[in-house]
Amino acid sequence: MPSHAEILASNSLLNDTTTPLISVFVGATSGIGKLTLQALVATGASTRIYLIGRPSSLERTQPFIDALHALNPRATIIWAEGEYSLLSETRRICDDILTKEARIDLLFLTAGYAPMFTERAETEEGIEITQSLSYYSRMLFVMKLLPALKAKGEAPGRVISVLGGGLESASGIALDDIDLKKPGNFSGPGMQKQNLGLNSVALDKLAEENPDVVFVHAWPGWVDTGNVHRGVKEGTVWSMFVKWFLAPLIGLVAIRDEVAAQRYLFEATSGYFGGGGVEWKGKAGVNVKGEEGRNGLFLVNYKAGCTPNSKVMEALREKARDKVWEHTVRVLEPYS
Ligand SMILES: NC(=O)c1ccc[n+]([C@@H]2O[C@H](COP(=O)([O-])OP(=O)(O)OC[C@H]3O[C@@H](n4cnc5c(N)ncnc54)[C@H](OP(=O)(O)O)[C@@H]3O)[C@@H](O)[C@H]2O)c1
């Protein structure tokens, strides 16, 4: 596992050649995405970043964008607006980006939250909202932007999905009800477990079919972003529990923002993961197939170390992948 000193050393080598030239961030209007985007801009490198945000976030985000331009005048931040919890909007946003960019170096996906203490709520497209944000919309972004991620560049295109990589279990996906729609099947923890398992299985399939792209499914541990407040309904006992107990506890044990930011910048740019980016001279990261120094899918823990979970991934590949993929393609097909 890379030490924090090694992470900082790698990040300090970022320059115009090793920094992703063109990035797409979905979910960087707050939290881990925002921290990472800021760290990327702070490298001083010339870079162009599409910041996808919902309309209601623009007013709050504009000062952040202005500050980034002041921090690094060689960075261009392009606000790309859309209600990306909807797949029709995700498609529109991607189509729009693809009219402007032939190559994308980095797709960084962090939108979503765990519906821990809320009831099932669906988008107007009939998809449970956290599942749309954490899984379906993310996969549609990947699939739509894949041609640009595969186009020739300085390094392999890279996809990073931040959710729960390494936490999947062999029996962790409800295959008979992938969307947890049947009465009694939905629960907050259940949906979170389902979404992280689906991410790993789908990214494993995409990694196998696209060996020229690097895929990372990261688990952030605790980062004090306020994410925990999103999954509760205000005015309930659970909201009190989160406010007075869980959130302060997270505040005590959370990874510091600046540490998290450097770890995700490393995941976005280091040759530790499959090659490309900043050259990595030590022992390379190991992908889910147990391979070192190759592209593929990397399950990455909160310290930016690889947790290949190979046995579980092998079992999921055998038992779950085809079913998950067929279902996913069926859901996404009208929007692809
Ligand atoms: N933070 C942690 O400790 C932690 C731990 C484990 C897993 N995770 C997971 O890791 C991912 C990133 O976490 P984070 O803490 O960086 O998240 P965050 O800051 O709370 O939120 C990330 C993004 O999700 C967007 N979002 C939330 N609800 C939305 C909605 N209904 N429609 C559209 N966009 C919505 C936010 O947009 P707005 O700015 O417009 O609200 C924001 O850009 C999340 O999926 C989270 O569940 C986080």
C-alpha cells in the first residue's frame, strides 16, 4: 500500500503531461469530488474540467468555480448543468460533452448518498433515487463516455466511482430483485449494499471488455462531508440520532479533508493503478484478477491501497455478473 508520503511525492510530480487534460466530475458540487477537483486544479497544470451539477447547486457552486480560476488561471472549469439523477438528463449531458471533446482522460463519479433512514423514493423515471445516483446514472456516464475514454491520449482513460469498493460479498447482491422493488425488500442498508455490489460487478465487466481503460471502485471510509445528513428525513427521530450522535462521531474519526483530497488525486493520476499517469516505481497496485502493473478494475480502500477481494469477485463473476449486466443494459437501453 502506498504511504501518504509516497502519495504526496507522486502528486508533486503532476505537470502538464501527467495531469488529466480533460476531466468530467459528477458529484463535485460537494464532498470528495469537490475536494479532489480542487486538489487537481491546485497542481497548477493546464487542465479542462467539466463540472456536472444540478441547477439548484449553481448559485452555491459559482464562488467555488471563481476561486478555482483564481487559484489556477491555466485551468478551465466548465459548468455543465443537468438533473443527472435522471437517465434522460445524463444522456443529454454526455451527448453535449461528446460534441466538444473527442478524448476524456478522467471520469470521476461521487454523486449519491446512503438512504439509511428514509423510505423508498423514486425518480420520475421510476428508479429509486439513490440507486439512480450511485449506480444507473454512473454506469450510463461510463458507457456513453467510453469512446472518448478509449481515444488515444497520454495515459489510459480512467474511471473512478467512489462508493464501497472492497466491501462487496459473494451473496451481497439480491439477484431476484436487483432494484429492490418488491414489497418489503427495500431498506437503507440493503440498498447501499446492493449499489456497491452492482458497481463492482458492472465495472468488472466493463474493465474486462475495455482493457485500455483503468477502472477504480473506491471506498472512502469516513470523510466528514455531511453526506450522512442526506439519507434522513428532517424532523424524525433518526434525524436527531444523526445530528446529535452519528455526525459528531464521524467528525471525530473522519479522515481529514486535505488527506482525502490527496488520496483521490493520487487515484486519479498515479501509475500505481495500471500504468499511465505519474510513473510508479515501487510495487504496483493489484487489480481484482490479482494482476499487478496491468489495467483492469481496482478496488481501493480509504488509504488508497488495493483490496482486490479476488475470491469474492470471482464468485460474483460466476454467479451474478450476467444477470446484473442483462438487467442493467435493459434499464439503460432507452437512454443509451
Ligand atoms: N463521505 C463518506 O464518508 C462516505 C462513506 C462511504 C460512502 N460514501 C459515498 O461516496 C460518495 C461520495 O460521498 P461524498 O461524501 O463526497 O458525498 P456528498 O458530498 O454528500 O455528495 C456528493 C454529490 O452527490 C450529489 N447529490 C446528492 N443528492 C443528490 C440528488 N438528489 N440529486 C442530484 N445530486 C445529488 C450532491 O449534489 P449537490 O451538491 O447538488 O447536493 C453532490 O455533488 C457518495 O455516494 C457516498 O454515499 C461516502
